[in-house]
Amino acid sequence: MRYVRCASPLHAARAAAGGLWCCALAFAALTAEHPVVLGALALGVMVAAVLAGVGRPVVKLACWLLPWALVVAVINVLVVRQGLTVIARLGEVPPFGQVDLTLEGLVFGLMFGLRLLTVALVFAVFSSAVDPDDLLRGLRRMSLRSALAATLATRLVPVLAADARRIDEARRCRADGGGTGAGARVAVLRAVASNALDRALDVAATLEVRGYATAHPHRGQTRSVAFSAISAKRNGTGLTPGWGRTRRGGRPWSRHDLAFTASAVTVAALATAARLQDVAHFGAYPQLAADPVGQALALAAVLLLAALAPFANRRGIVP
Amino acid sequence: MTSVLTFEAVSYTYAGARGSSLRDVDLTVEPGEFVVLAGRSASGKSTLLRAAAGLVPHFHGGTFGGRVTVGGLDTREHGPADLSSVAGSLFQDPESQVVLTTVRSELAFPLENRGEAPAAIARGVEEAALALGIGHLLDRPTAELSGGELQRVALGAALAGRPRLLLLDEPTSQLDPVAGDELIWLLRRLNEEWGTTILLAEHRLERCLAAADRVIAMADGAVACDAPPRAFLAWAAEHDPPLQTPAARLFSLAGLTPPPTGVKDARTHPALTGVRPVPLHASQAQRNGSDPEAGWRRAKPALKLDGVWHEYRGGRAVLRGVDLKLHPGERVALMGRNGAGKSTLLRHAAGLMQPTRGKVKTTGRVALLLQHPDDYLLHERVADEASPSALAAVGLADVADRHPRDLSGGQRQRLALAIVLDGSAGGPDPVVVALDEPTRGMDRATKADLAVRLRRLAAEGAAVLVATHDPEFAAEVADRVVLLAEGRPIADGPAHEVLAGGWYFATETARVTDGAALLPAEAARLLTARVDREARSA
């Protein structure tokens, strides 16, 4: 999963706005209580991915994660004994002991899996559609260490993925065939992990010699951001310059920046308000207890509308 | 004029290392010099460059003594980030040297770090891109670039701030001969036109000696020789012959002086004028029916590629109808530019990839040694990686209890070879041994050792297929050379024909002798025979 530049409102927005929007969606997914709201958010993230032109990798990830979400649900129903509605008695099952499967445990597990899935999908949209270089510049102004960690992480993932592919090929070339199944995968994983520190050091050394941790103040930081706006316009993505205010000579805020920032604030505010006011409340234990579905549907609709509204403005986005 | 780089009694030991990597190094590099750093593997070249970049000791830790000054900045007080305004660095592996997602961002990154104004950044990016011929790549994602392109981008990032000093650690090791030569000439141009001081560590000295003002040879972490190229070659002939260039070795073997610094220099020597006696070529021998290898040519091919295509989903073809037969005992070098399809062809031969069209047939197992020997190391002990007999066969029986990653580069490669060839591992003995760029980053002595091993494998009946950018190594190992371009063979013949007739895919000796010989020893014999002939006729 890596950033791919293409023409979409999310790509056109500055990384800070896009990142904030993703954070707001993840926050909403983590705080949502009602399954209808959570399901709507998962659906909304997928729709956003399609509208951002990164639908294929995000859907692929969703297909890969779905079984894991189900595994979470199964584990939950096996280990949690808080529900009152028993749907099956399995008797003594090592290592879990006496196992009674409850409806509440199952529903809570499914919701937990769906929550994890939604957050992972939000992260996938973030990785594919928010420019890490732009984010790095923004982060650097706030904290050098955070920016360094973010850069190492974003750069290291593709480097380690390439290492894993190569090591796996080399494993298959061994005279003994390199083994099969889980053992072979673990061997490759261990080799990649033992390479990771060396790789991180290589990348960090490169950052050092490119002057990343320069001690003197960055007198041109705001101006350099302006340059990146110019280069973004030049680079043939079909994005047109936006309007907006200029702060200290920096890159002007485009309508996409404003739209995604406003959307992020609205989604976060709605999610917070819903939680504080117990709107669309849902409790799994000891018995399933939910607010009327109408209330949940209304909240889900408002959240979806707020989250997807910035994609409606496609003026200047050349397909 | 103030020196751009000085080392004063510098000694350095990596944290946890037994021995010193630098020992009492004293040297000075003046502005505008083009200095080549020579030496065998692990002689301290990379450490010296890292010390000049400030990474030693700030980044690597360890024990540091003495003083390094870069552009007037003492590296004990200024870290790599501060020094980056004076010295640009380029290391061996381009993959971990590109940190951002587009080429434009990558080139702008060092300038932004220095707080340059937008106009200066734009200009710096544009000029670096134009100088390196990567203007067309500016808006490409770095993840989509080839190794050669990545290396150029990394060099562009090192150059973008117009540093006074450029530190390069084997920048041509991943490049084909054309791109390698282009890079060296580009460095020469930067040196001449921008006045950039160049400090370049390189194993293939024949590539860069003609451009150099001075050569510093390292041995065991100390400066063993610091002299102009010709004086260095004279020193190497006496003290460290593997450091000689092929042309210098030819002169040394033929008893000619002074040693030449390049092809042009060598060809002007009176003894070399009019050398045209072409030896009995393999193809002629075949026509005469006296080819000793004709027997294995009649045997069933160990590997046969029949019209093999490899196409990506977007339609780009990496292999285009390749037909190739390899017989048992045959030694074939596969050459061509970066992206010509050499690695893909080897992967097809080993069954790691399936052709989109055509067929690959083998009579048995194909052992493939990929580019990075480290990728084969999966265990904590050398003995766990391969059987004792396999380790003994590559001369590693005495290091069986060591950690594989503690071995030297040459030893790790021998270990990888043992892993893929291991006859006791349960698999059958390989009928084909394929190697992808096995000499990358190797010194000449280690290459010669590998060549001997490959010849022995072929003598035992395996077909050997080596993809390489190194014409000297190809000439030493192969009796046949296949030249690939755009995914199809454009030349396939005896090494003496293919490696003698070109500019780029020819050995230095062949260029000096107009293709009369490929290797120094062969050319020296030729010259000696001619001198004897002339003496007799006189």
C-alpha cells in the first residue's frame, strides 16, 4: 500500500487537511457505538476510497482483512462470558474451560472486528491518497522527531516489502527448496526483521547526509511549502489552483483544503456529540440494548454526508 | 587556498569491532581535485568516506581519534546534517538512499532542509536534473524507478545543493557499462565546470583512472599509496597487483613502461601499434572441426528457452521471444544494459517466473544465485545454512560456527553459492548454475576466486550462466557471450568475438589491442611472441 498520485479532491487537498480528515474518520469509527453507524462508516470509507481513485487497493485490503475481523469475533465469543443470551453450550473446551456461546459476545465481537476493519481501511485511504512528502514537511515544522519517525516508517515499509520479496525468492532458490508453509514464511519474516534495523540505519543515514537534522533554523520553511504547491500544479495531475487565504506567504488554502478540514471538524464534532449525548447508543452486555434504529440511521446519514461532501466538489479535477 | 578535506591522524574502530577500520590516516584534498579511492574489500574506503561525511563517529558511534575537517568544519563539532552544506554523499545501495515519493521532492529535499528560498530550490532541482539527464523523471514516483535511475536520482539529491565536495562510494556498482561510463564522465564534467571536488571509491579503476588527478590506495585501514594515477599504477604493480587496471597489468606482464592510465594512453605506446594478430577463435576452431568442446555441444541442452516472452499487464515486454540453449559444461555470460531483461531471463530459467508465451525446458535443477547473497541467509550459524560438504566445497568449513552476517562480502557470496549448490540438501545436483551480477562490489582478487570456482563447476558438467555488467569477468569466465537488448538477444557467440568488437561491452584489453586479446595475460603473450618474432627476423 503506497501513495499513488492521481486526480481527486482528496489528493488535491494539502496533506494536513487530508490527514486530519482521516483522523476524524478513525475517531468516529472508534467512538461509534451503534452497529448501523459503524457499518455506515465502513461503507463511507470504501466509497471515499473509490471517489479518491484508490478503490482497488482499499477493497483488496478489505477482502484480506475481513477473515481476520471474523477471527476476532470468534475469539471474543469463545473467551467472553458476559452475555446473558446463551445460543450454544459447548461444554468443557480446553483451554477456554466451560464455554457458553452468547449472542451478546458474538455481536460485540463482530462489532469489534468491524471497528478494526474500518480503522484499517481509513489508514489504507490515508496511505494511498495523502502525500507523505507534504505531510513530512508539515510535521517537520512541529516536531523533528515525529517527522523523522514518520519518514522512516513510510520509507521503510516499501523497502522491507522489497526485501521480503527478494528473500522469499532466494529461499525458493535454496537447494533444499527452502521449505514450505508457515515454517518457510516465518524464516523469511525473521530474516526481514533482522534486516530491518540495518535498513532503518541506512535510511536514517541518508536523511542525515541530506541535512535533515540541520541545527540552524529553517528560514525558508514556509516558502518551501509554497514551492511544493507550485510543483504540485506543475506535475500534471490535472489539479487546478484553489483559492483561499495566504498565511505568512505560505501556500494558499485551496477549496479542497477548506472542504476536507471542515469535513474533519464536522465529523469529529458529530462523533463527540453523539457519544456525549448518548445518541445512537448501543450496549452489548449484559444484554443487547440499542436506541431506535431511526436515530442511528439519522446519525449515520449525517456522518456520511459530512465525510463525503468534500468529494462533491470536482471542479478542476480532470479525470 | 584552504583544503576542502583534511584527515589528521585519524583512527577509528566501529563499536564492538575487534580491529580498527581506519588507522592513523593523514590526507588532504584540495578544492577542485578528482581523487579516486582504491583498495580491496574491507580496506577502509567506505569508512573513510563516512568519516568525511560526518557519519563516523556521529552516526555509527565507536572509538574515534584524530581530526577530520570538511570545508573548515571540524566533524567532531559538526554532525552530518551541518556538513551536508559542504559535502554531498552517495552510497552503494540506491534503494535506501531515496527517501521521498517523487523525484522532484527528492531533489528539493536537501535544499529545503537548508532553508533555501523557493526560487533557489526550483533552480537547484532543475539544474541537478538537467545535469544528470533525469529531467523526464522529475514527476515520476521513486517507487517506479529502476536501480540505475534511482542511483542517478540519489546523485541528483547529493548534487542539488551544489556541494563543494562530493563523496561517492562505488556509485557505478549497479550500473551497466554504458551508464557507468556516463556517470564517470558526468563527474568529470562537474569537476571541471563546477569545480566540485570529487572523492570516489571504486573497484573498477579502469573506468575512472583516466579522469582522476590522484589516487589514494587504502590497505588495512591505512593509506598505502597517495600518488597521481601513473605513479599509483607503478606502486600497485609492485605492492598490490590486483589493484592494477587490465591495461596496466598487460603492460606489467609484457614488461612495458610506463603503465597506462587509460585505453588512449595505452594505445599510444609503440609496442601496441599495429597489433592485429587475431588468435584462433573458437568459431574458427569449430569450423575446422578441432573444437574440444564440440562433444558437449552435441549433448542434449541442459537448459532450453523456446520463444520465451515475458509481458507485464500494461503490455510492456521484458523478454521478447528469447531462444537460448545451454549445454552441459558450457559457460555463458549474459550481458546487456540495465533493464535489458537479464535478471528476468535467469528467473525464468530457475522457474521463479512463468513465461507469458514460449517454453523453458531443463534436464534438471537450475541453481540460481540472485544479486544479494545476504538474502540467502536465514539462520544464526553458518553450519545451519548448508551441509559440511557444501561448506567445504566453497572453502568455508573453518567458519561453520560463526554468524553468517559476520562473514566478509566474498565469504557471504561463497556461502550463498554453497546454499544453492548443496548436494546434501535433499535436492538433485544442479544441471545449470545461474548467477545474477555476482561481482557487484567485489574486488579483483575475489572475482578471480569466483571465476575459478565457476570454471570448476563447468568442468564437473554443469552449464554456467552468468548475468554480468563486467566485461573483464565475462571474459575470464565465459566461453560464450549473449548480449541482450530490449528483451531479445542481439549477439550470441564466442566470447572472443562478442567481447572484442564493441566499445562498451568489450574488455579494456580488447580495446587496447583492437580485439586481438581479451585478457591481459593473453595480450602479453601476444606481444611477447611478436617481439620474439621481430627479434628472430631481425
